[in-house]
Amino acid sequence: MPSSVSWGLLLLVGLCCLAPGSQVQDPQEAQSSDHGHEHEEHSTCHNVSSKVIDMAFTLYREPATWSRHSNILFSPVSIAMAFAMLSLGTKGDTHTQILEGLKLNLTETPEAKIHECFQHLLQTFQRPSQQRQLTTGSSLFIHSSLQLVDQFVQDTKNLYHGIPLGNDSIHSVNHVGLELGFHIKPDSIQILKPPLEPNAERHIVENFHVNRKMTIKVPMIHCLGNFFLHRDKELSSWVLVQHYLGDTTTFAILPDPGRMLQVEKKLTPKHFEDILRKIDIRTANLHFPKLSISGTIDLKPVLTSLGITKVFSNAADLSGITEDAPLRLSQALHKAELTFDKEETVAAGDAKWEENTLFEAPTVQFNRPFLLIIKDEYTNFPLFGGKIVNPIEK
């Protein structure tokens, strides 16, 4: 019986925040060329973004998918774009499962429009901005002995900026069939920048309660000021909203002690919209940990919870990528990074250390696990979601 071999196909997908001015295209030229399609693209992409948001909250409602003892950070938009791109090379049930798992309903939005939306999203991220610029890109690495389908090469290049590359360093191994290795390169963005005057900020090392049995010392920033802050009774949580220059907004959700699991199960896109309507400016004494977090997530159980399973099995149909031999997805890894900075925030109001204000203001301490959601306001796409369990975990 002849031995079978396995070639690895590596897919790199990344999202990062860049300084302005790195693009040479004239903003007025870009605006003029895109104006005719802007309304239609916005309508289509709004529908797709709502589906990606729904997918993100589905993941939040599946806490068994995640580690309960480690930080979690994932990019819903990166995951959706990566697998939408991968779907270009899939057929049959494998194809259907991926799109349905991403909550993309083809009866509501034709598949071609979905890919056009992600193409528009990539172009939007690459437009020059006076405040910030997001860029993302995809690359495919496959052993040079495997012949790629021309249509797949052109589609990934034109729609997702994906460029298939030969890579002889991907070694063959004895195995049944061919395996497809999947990897998302690090995502990073600077977040959580309290809108405070320097004299209203204190840095103190305090306790952070990882769980009932574990307490650690964490550098905390103490701030008294006006924040977009909401007390959500239904979730038994405090919700802090931070608006940043460049149309990026961060939501930090702090459940009451022992209520994290209930919050993860209750959180829905509709509830999230209610929070946005109810949020108001209020004075508070805020304690927030300094953050510098990175980690790797195995996406296979995450995707399985979304119903995306066939692509990992021997029954996978990836013949749209190569017809040389059958492929299956063997591994899906997602790397992400989160850093803390406190500049370039849109302030909710001036901060003052006044005795009467200090007496009346509630104290909100992010000294236990909390959830994060980071959204791009222009496109409405969720850039990041996560859970901070240990702020000093590396």
C-alpha cells in the first residue's frame, strides 16, 4: 500500500493599528473614486457586520470554548475574513458549513456581495486617516509541488490581497491524506486610554482577584473623572465605554463577583445596543489595571462551537484550492496582542480632585475578570473581543 503524505498550507491573516501617513494615495482621490458605490457598499457591509457581531456574541455565549483561567483575546473580523477567504477554495457541505458558521445568510446577502464587503473593509482600513489607520493582509504558503487552482489564486489576490507562495520548508510526513495548516498572525491595537488630566491620575499596586483562590498584585491606575459609564442591572455589571480618535470604541464590562458566567450567557447584540442607548456621562473614581497581554488560541474548538467541523475532517472538500490531492484543515491558531496606552482619547469631561465630588462619586474597581469589546465605528465591525483574567499574564 503506497504511503500518503501531508503538505502544510499556511494561511496568515493579521490586523494591526498603524500611525497615520503611511499611505501615499491622495485622500480626495480615494474619496472621489469610491463615492459612487459608497451607499450600496455601506448597506451591504452593515448587514455583514451585524452577522460578524452575532458570531462574536455567540462565542461569548459559549464559555466552555475558552479557558476559564487564562486571558482571551480574539478578532471576530479577522476570523470571519480568514474563513470567508478560505471558503473560496471549498465546495459542497464544507463550503456551506463555513458560511453558515460565520452567520452569513446567503438568502439575505449573495455570496459575491459578502466577499465584496470584506474587500471594501480591507480598502477602508487602508485609507489614510489623520488619527489612525488599520491594515490587514492575508498570505497563503503551500508546498511548491502542489498546483493551485488559478481561479482561487486570482480571487484571493483580488478580494483579500492574499498571495499564494511556494514554500519548500513545509515538510511531508506520513499521514492519511493532505493537511491544511492555518495560522493567524498577531493582532494588536492600543486600547483603554482614560480621558483624564495628569493631576487626576494615581498609579498604585493593588490586589486583582483572578478567582476565589488566587489573588495577585497588579499596577492600577486610579482616576477620578467623568466617564461614559453605565450600571447594567440586568447583567449585574458596570460598563465603561471609551471613545478614541480614529473612530475606535472600547467597551469594558465588569461583572459583579461570581457573575461572569451569567454575563457571558446573557450578552447578545440586542443587549449590547441597549447599553449604547443607555450609556451616560457620570463622575466616578475608576481603578483600572495596566495591560500588556499576548497569547495564542486554538481556534478548532471555537470553530466547532460555531458548527464548522467538516473542514477539519477527512471529508473536507478543498478541491477549489488544489486538485492534486484531497486537503483538510489540520490546525487553526489565532495569536493576538493587547497593550495599554492613555493618550489620544476623546474626553468625556475634565477630571478634578474635589472633596465633595470624591464623596459622591462611585468607586468602580476593575480588580477582577472583565470582558472587552473593541469596535470600529466607521464600519461597525467588531475588531476585538476578549476576557481579561490576569492582567500581568504573559
